[in-house]
Amino acid sequence: MKTTHAIRRPWPSIAARLLLPAVILGSVTVSTTAGAQDAAKTHTLFMGADVSIGLENRLYAVRDVSGSSWVVDVNGKSQVVSARSGPIDIRISPTLKLTEISATIADLKGAPGYSAGNDPAAKLTRALVRTAQDNAGYQAAVNQAAAAEVQAQNMAQYTTATNNLDAVKYPQEPLIIQTQAFGASNSSVQASNVAEQLQATSVSAGADLELRGDKGLSQGEDAMEVSFVVSSEHRLGSPYVVTVTQFHRKGGGVGEVQRLIYAKALDPIGRNPAKVHFIEEGFPPGFELRSFEVHLYNGGVEIATNVAPNRALLTRDEAFEYVKMDYIGAHKGATLPAVPAMGKLPADLPARLAEGMYAETYFVRVTKNGLASGSFVDAACTRKVDDPYLDSVIKAIRFKPALDKGEPVEGVASVRLGELPI
């Protein structure tokens, strides 16, 4: 039975949050009636983050992420909320969470970087490309000028020869001579103009190359570059990552800390490590990084990772004690029946349920410690379950105990195996 529990009550201080896992572990007393304690660390208690989007004066919990847009459930319909349409009201609440599903994040790197339009390397590359294009135009102009000069020389030689010839044959028609001479002169002027253009082009290329210096390739880093490798023993079919970055604006006061929240959908995650890399934009140029957190979710449920804040590994019994303490603390003065909380169910149970077995409702006597003391087929608990397999399954379930005015007491819980989150 895969379980995820969250405690949503606000905590008095950051120091209290930091110490809480140690306090819980120090106060856990596992009942000996549960049998030998499972020493394996099966659960993770960590400080997670609940993300909500404000729409029309209401808060909606984030259910998924599409690309870099948030997906919320509004009146039973999925609604995509994107920053491209304007500023988004994002609320994030630190919340202690307990989960049996976890993932491993390795080689995590989060550091200030540059957006695509502000990257000095990209700007320099573009400048060099423009310079190369200018130089190519310069060389083409040189070749054109050289060709024009050769043409002018050839035309001058041809004109001289023609003038000599025409002077002999046609002494009364100087108009042809003047026209040919004008053509030769125009070619010389054209060559002179090209040379002037080449000189101007050379100056422009030099100015572009000066971008290498300190003339403002960038006003400062304005993005976060994030990369990591992620894997999980449990397949995550709809994962997404949320990063929370706290920073100082350049030139801002010491206490002026701002926060940027970013989300990105990921490909399904499994046992094989997958590389993730992305650039978060939207930071003011020259910002100063204060803190950086990564939170991993699957279908709206946060998954524990080895980089989660205030992380503590718990055995199954320790996790149950935490759930029970949280439940009792959250229902002071309440009177409630016992309900299933968590359990270690056999791997073949889903197949049996699919075949239609154990579809009935069963009734379990639960001690004030949340343990099953007997399983029955009737609400009066007069007819015991006569099936060793079924009896062992029910006894493996841990319960939130019945409460009488906030105090744990013995009670009866109804159980439908097909409705348990196995």
C-alpha cells in the first residue's frame, strides 16, 4: 500500500521545522504487539512544497505541468495557466510529507547563467558572423575594384588605339572619340568609389570586433542553468520538476530577497538514469543567488528525493508512528472511527482482486495503537474471517485509531481491499 501523507498545519518557526524530524524519531515508541520491527528504511519524511495558482480570488492546487505551464483543476476541468499570457499568482507552502516512493537525483547543478538573447558567447558569435560577412563583402569589393581597374586600363588602351585610327579615317567626327574617352574616365571614377567603400567597410569590421572587449556584451547573468540525472525504482509516468530560487536583485538591499518558481515537465522516469538540462529565464540581470531547491512530482504528488530539504529515512514502524501522531494531533477533541492508514500488502493481491476475489467489505477490530486484533465478515464482529491468506493481509494493515474526544480508543474499521491504494 503506497502511501503519501502531508501535514498542512503551519509550523511556528523555521528552526522548529528543521528539528521536527529528529523530534518525531526521538519520540517514536513502537508497540511490541506489532511483532519484530522491520529495520529496512522504507519511507522518507521530508519538507516538501505544495504549489497553488491564484485565479479569480481562489487558490487551485497544481495537478500537473504541461511544458513549462501549470495545470490546475477548475470545476472538474483541467486548465492550463501560462506565464506567456501575463504574471501568475503562484503560492508555495512548505509542508512536511511522508512517502514510500522516492527518486535519486545525482550531479545536481544550479548556477546563474545567461538567457539565449543575453549570452555573451552567442552575442560574440553573432558579431563574428557579421564580421565574416563584412569581410566577405570587402573581399568581393576588392575583386570587383580590381576587375574594374583592369577593365578601365583595357578601355583606355582601346580608346587610344581607336582615337589614332579614327584620326586617320574620320578626322571630321570627334563625337565618337569623346564618348569613348568618357567611358574610360567613368571606369576610373567607379574604381575610386569602390576603394572608398572598401575603406569604410574595413572600419566597420573593426568596430564589430571591438565587442570582444568590455563594451557590454551582457548586463549580467539573467537565468539559472539547471542540470541533473534522475532515476527511480518506481516508474514515474507523469513527472515534472519545480525549482524554487531565492535571490537578491542587483543593487537591492540586503533584506530584499525575491523568489522565482519554475516548472518543467519531464519524460517518464524509471530505473535507468535520465539526464535533465534546462535554462530558467526571467531573472533580473546581475542577480545574486541565495538558495536553490528542486522538488520532483508525479501526477501532482510530490516524490521524495535525496536532495529534499530536512530529509529523514524511516522504517515502516517509525513511519506509522508519525502518521498516527499527526492524525491524533490534527483531530483534538474529535470522535472518529478507525480507518486504514498504511500497510505492506502481498504482491499477488492485485491479481486476486482482478479475478473478483475479496470484493466484500470486511470489519476489523482495531486497538488504540492502530493494530488489527481480529478480522470479521459482519459489522457486529461475531463471525471471524475463515481464510488464512485474507486474515494475514488484513493484519498487515495499520490503522489510524478510533478517537473519543480526541483520545485513541479501541474501535472497528470497515475495509474494502479493492479500494486501498496498493
